[in-house]
Amino acid sequence: MAQVHRATLKDGQEVVVKVQHQGIKEIILDDLKNAKSLVEWIAWAEPALDFNFLVDEWHKETIKELDFNIEAENTRKVSMNLGVKSEHGCPKLKERVNVLIPEIIQSTEKVLILQYMDGIRLNDMDSLEEFGVSKKNLVREITRAYAHQIYIDGFFNGDPHPGNFLVSKEHPHRPILLDFGLTKSISSSMKQALAKMLLACAEVDHVALLAAFSEMGFKLRVDMPEHAMTVVNLFYANAMPENQQSLAEEREKNKQFLKEKRNLNKKQNQYFNPVDAFPVDAIIFMRVINLLQGLSRTLHVQIPYLDIMRPFAESTLLGSGPSTTNQWIYNSPVHSDVEAKLRQLLIELGNEKILGVQVCAYKDGKVIIDTAAGMLGRYDPQPVQPDTLFPVFSATKGITAGMVHWLVDKR
């Protein structure tokens, strides 16, 4: 799309000049048009292989990437979000993200001038070794930077391939983040859903995972929560060859499971899509995770992505929870003086002692208490409502009911 050149301004400042290739916009738009036609023909011949939504999303994002003014604004925004120019990072996190981002000097639609930063390329293994760079710490900090962008900011670079990073030569050898042309913005609800998906994997909570899928707009065509949990866990797992093999094996198991569950023949099973709806906002997110894992493989390091990203996801959800005010109580009518006293007690106890609660009481056939307060879970800030269902199981209720009926019969 462009060439990058090193230059010196009249005042002596060293810069990098990114110049767009002449006529590249028309070439890329033609390529996208041809891809769209090809995908439409495939979808017509085999409806199960309809990837129009992928091409549409790529077209939308590529148009932005062709305007370097947008890239300049993206660069400034990510730099501000990560606190690169500030001594203070995100106040919700104990440790700030420690990365560098070049300053924008000037931009037009086809030319971008940035601050020159002397760094080591990630594929220059000899220089990394010579300067004593910890490759594990390097990938860890890059991962933290992307976790911050995704889960805290909801605005992230969608292209973390090795060519878009340098490593500073000065200790502590911080990652230098480059090229913010392909940058994705997601809604607050999608950001929270992605955080819930990660934490559901960490807690191995199948119900929470399916709830996160629902909030993302991700719908499964068949009931397979255990298989979904395994695949998503592997998605966040260490970038190791055995995990890639495990993911391939799990896919084969899922195919066999679907074939037996739905009684599909060989051709139907080959083209059957277990996903009924796929959120386009998740496309670039999944690409980012895959590229980050590729970064680990390139540098031959093992990184626990789930553990690194977890504090950022927790911070997002805990920061959006209810506060200890009257709003913490679900806004429903007060049925009695007893209920008013109960609500006052719940406010005094606060959400430090109670996560979520439902209380209902009848007297002489009339409702005297119907109160709900708090949130659904530690990582789920949705408010508890009077009609909220809690997936619990109790054996004692059935035994007690049976004993009561037995005693009534004996009288």
C-alpha cells in the first residue's frame, strides 16, 4: 500500500515518511470488488459457504486504511489511551502498559510523517540477543497493550503482525507499536461481552460463556456448550504446537459430534456450519488473537494469554458494576413498610457484602416484599431484576416438599 522512507526535517529532526503508492486505491477497490463477486457466486452455489459478511467488513475497514489522516488520528488516540505521553496509565490497573508509539508530525490523505524511533526488528534475532532483549517480556508487554486496547478502550489495532513492531535499543527495551491504519472500534456492550467470554473461559463457566455469546450476537445452531468451551479455551491458550494440534483435533471431534447428533451424511457434515450468526465486530478481534499467538511462535516463546489478559477483562466488568446507592436497588414499587426497611438495610450492607439478591414474601395471599438488588455475577454487571433466573440446584427442597406431603397424608 505504501513505502516508508527515513528523512530529516529542516530543523534537524529525524522522521519517517510514509508515502502511498500511486493508483493503489483503485487497485485495492478492484480486488475487493472481484472478491465480492467470487464470494457471491460461491454462496449461490453452496449457501452454507456464504462469507459475504467477511468481505463487507474488510471492505469497510480497508477504505479507512487508505486515508493516512485517519491513521494519524488513530495513532494519537491509541497513544493517549495507553498513557504513552503520561506517567499515569489506566487508573483501574495496578501496572501501566509500558510501550512506545511514534508521535505524528504531519499527515495528508496519502502522506504521513512520524517521529523516527531507532529500534530492532522482531525478526532480527541476532540483534535481540546482542542487546539482551527478553523475548518473553517483550511479547508479554505487547499482549498487555492489546488487552488494554480491546477490553479497556474498545479501540484497537487490528494488524499486530511482526512487521508492525520494533524494540527500543535502550533498557528496558520497550515494544514500539507501529501502523494504526487498520484500527477497530467496538461498542461498550461488545467490549463487555468479549471480557465475559474470556473470564468464562478462566472460570470454566459454560452458562457465562453462552451468555457472552448471546450478548456478542454469536448464535450456535446446536447445543454444544462443552465443545464451545474447549475451542474457546484453546483459542486463548499458549502459542504451542501441541495446542494447535489440540485445536485441530477438537474441530474433528466437533464434526463427528455434529454428524451423529444431526444424522448428517458426509457432504452435509463437510459443509454444515454450527454457527447460526456471527458478529462482524468479532472478526478482527479473532484475527488479533491469532496474530498475537503467531508472534509468540515467531519468537519461540510461550505466553499465557488468558492470565495476561484476565486483569484487563476484570477491570472492565468490575468498573461497570453498580455502586452502593439507591440505584443499586432495582426500581420497582415498594409494597409495604417491611419492604422499605429491607431496602434500607440492603443499602447499608452495600455491594461489598452482597453481590446480588432477590427477596420475595407473601402474607395472607398478598405480596408484601418483592425486591431485587445488585448484579448477576462478579464479572457480570447486569442488574438483578425480580424476574431474573438463577441456575441453581437444591435437593433439600424436593425432600422437604416430599416430607410435608407425607406428614399431611398421615394426619
